[in-house]
Amino acid sequence: MNSPKIHIKPFGVHSVLIEWPNEVSEIILEKILHFERFLNKEVFTNKEWELVPSYNSLLIINRTKQIDFQKLSADINNWYVQLKESPKPDRYLWRLPVCYDLEFGLDLEEVANHFHKTKEEIIALHTGATYTVFGIGFLPGFMYLGGINKELELPRKATPRSKVVKGAVGIAGKQAGIYPQESPGGWNIIGNCAVPIFDASKENPCFVSVGDKIEFYKISKAEHDLHRIEAEVGIYKPEKIKINA
Amino acid sequence: MLKVLKAGFYTTVQDAGRFHYRNKGVPVSGVMDEMTVFKVNSLLENKESSAVLEITMTGPTLIFEKETFMALGGAKMSATLNNLPIQNYKVYMIEKGDILSFGRLEKGFRSYLAVKGGFTSKEILGSRSFYKPISKVNRLTDNDVIPFSVVEDFQPKISEIKVASFLDESVLEVNKAPEFDILSDKQLEEIFSKTFTVAHENNRMAYQLTETIAPHTFSMLTSATIPGTVQLTPAGKLIVLMKDGQTTGGYLRAVQLTDKAICILAQKKGGDAISFKLV
């Protein structure tokens, strides 16, 4: 099988970046995650190492030691060409409830006006797509979601808000996401999700992993309030469906 | 216990950092100036990962509610113990009720307080380092208490060390970062010949620099960043990510600070001058 080509670049003395072709592609993301699994399992088993995948790249970091760039990049190339097919790990489609009431969907009317659609049509476009988690960064648990319906692509807000609330569901350009905590932000806010994407009190603080899928479904304010209480007492259970990518 | 009588500007508990959650977007955090903390922890024969207080610009007033041993290092902040001046990199025996306070900032920006055995505040996701909202608070406030274990008998092998201070150094040594090779000759020339001023927008997340270099129009997909990454925005602004910096970013990664350069920069404040040198 032909694998997409990789480029290995130095990144200071403690890390090395592996880059795949510069495109947003699930095939590339799968390849990255496949290689990451191999490296985690067979090579970088020591706690000194950490791997961070995102879109078209995989960063390899050693906490303390200097990396021999020439040697490691030769090794990485060898491991990559010899990479064998392996059983796919369990992946999940997470179904997340969103309340689109205007109290939360601060920009929903503006977005609807922008596209000459009704609010209901915007909600249908947002809930109708299956999104792929291409990266987690910016904030703990902030997912970079690809797969937005083309009819929902619009620029970030001209002036970012100094404060976006926790759980705010946003869209910007080709991306969708949820603010996992209160933060400044420039995305168009169309709803709120009460299920906490990041919870530092859990051993696994973020149930979502890069490569997982996300779908949104519409709920009422009353259901949203109930999810919020569940989240506060820590008994929320996001709906998940096992998938094999 | 150590009790905060007056909080000062920005004091946090920090250890070596929070690892293995970067793939979930969690910054590593941890002490900004690792070289200094290594020295103060060594003096007290602590583990490298022992938690210390990171004291920024204007120090707090603290009262020890138990006996211990302490040492300070890093910035010079006119520290006093029961109103008597004390030195950096020297072990002091502490009695219950002793008061540590700080005065004028003389040099540097961050001072570190270590106690024997380290502070033992709650670990979250493998680290005691403050980072809101992983920790409930982002800094200490008046009347907070920070626990540490009582030491029965400790005889420091060395009671003080002379350190080669880097507080006067301003050259930051850097290596290549992933987008180094797409920088133009003009941009490279500017990065390595200009003197840059630390902007007032500087904190544990990032240090912005005031002077800009030639702009660019490259765009890239979001990709991983680490502490010490120098980002270049399309407008030509340089941003140095620090310990609480985001784990991914969409700006070009021009150069990467060495471990020592991160420590040097961590001791700079708004208005200070720095320059870059490729090694």
C-alpha cells in the first residue's frame, strides 16, 4: 500500500515533528494515528516521551534528553515504510446535546441572516453533519472539528468576544467546536453544550480523542438544565456509539 | 503549613509540570525558570520535581506555621526573614511563626521559594502546578494556606552556594523550529540582528515582543507547539510561548528557545531587551 509521504523536521533539541501532506484529510489523519499507535506501543514506551497528533502532523517530544535528529529521523523513516496494517482501535462517535435557544446561541440570528436561512435551517445543517476530531488544543479539551456543511462556512467574528462562556458551541470557517471553559473567543456562537468535554477531576479528563467523531442533537432548555446539573455533580454520560474507522 | 498574609502580585505553586495530557490540550505548566529551581531544590536535597512557590515581580508576605528549612533563588526581591535581610541560594532554618516578606524588585522577575520536602498541595492530573481551570485558582490570595511536611532533623550538606547568575544575560540561544526554512532571508536577518523589547503582554502563557519583522502570507494547519516556541504572526509579530502556553497553534514556528534561554526569558519583564542567537 502506498503511504502518503512524510517530512521530518527538527523542533528544538527535545522534539521532532513529522509532517504529512498539507491537507485536511481523514486518510492522512488515520495514517498519523496508526503510526502514533505503533510508536507509542513499540518505540516510545518510556514515560520521557510524549506524542501530540494534529491535522497533518505528529510531534514527538522528549522531556529531558536531547534528541539525535539524524539518527531519529532515519529511524522514523524506516519505521514508517515498514509500518504494518494493524487492527484498528476502538473509536467512538459521541452524540452531544446542544441547546440552541437564543439565550445561548448569541450569533444564531446573525448567522441565519447571513445565509438568508431560518434559525431552524441553520440548526438542521449543524446537527446534520458528522464531524471528525482533527486535533485537541488551544485550551484543555478544545476540539478542532472538521466536516462542517459547506453551507455553514462563514468567517470568524470581526471583533472577538472578550468572554465566551463554558460550553459555547461555535463555528468559524471550515471548523466547528465547543469552548470547554470560559475564554476569549472569535467564533460565531450558535448554542451551548452542557456536557463537559474536559473535567480535571476524572482520571481521563477528556473522553474524546483525536480521530473520534462528533454529532450534535438539539435539546430544549429544560433538558439542558438537567444536563447542567448532571455535569455539576459529575454523573453526566455522553452518548457514544462504537465505530470502526 | 505556610499561610499567605499578603498575596503580592502573582504567586503560584509550581513543580516540574503536568505531562502526558498535551494530546488533550493541557499545557505542561511547571516552573518558568527550571535552572534556578534545580539549584534551590538541590540545596534542600529535594527531588527535582518538588513543588516550590513561584513569586512574580512583587512578593507576598508569608508566615510559616510549622518548622522547616527554606531557600530562595532567582530574582532579587529584597527578601527578609523576620525583618532581617536574607540571601538567595542559602538554607535557612525556620521556626514556627517566622515571617518571610519581600521588598523592592532589584533584578530579575521571578523568585522561587523552596521548603524541605517541597510543598504538598493537591496533585491534579499528576502535577501540583497551578493552571486554571485544572486547578481551582490561578494564583494565591490572602489567607490561603499551602501545606508542607514537617522535617524532623535535616542537616544540609551545603548551607549555601555561589551561583553563576544569568539575570544579566539577554542573548537567547535558539534552534530551528519546523517553519524555520520557509522564513525569508530578510526575516532571518531581522530575527538575528535586531534587539527586541519584551512587551507588557507577558505572562506564564506567552511573552510578546514589541518590535516586528517582515510580514508574510503563509498559512498552516494547526500543529503542536511547546514551551519556548517562537511564533511568527502574518503581521510580523513574534510571540514566545512559555510554560502555560497552548499545546497547538496556527502561527509559523520560527525558532525554538533552548532550555536555558527559557530560563533567561522567564526572568525578563516588560521593557527589557533581548536578542536571538542561532546555535
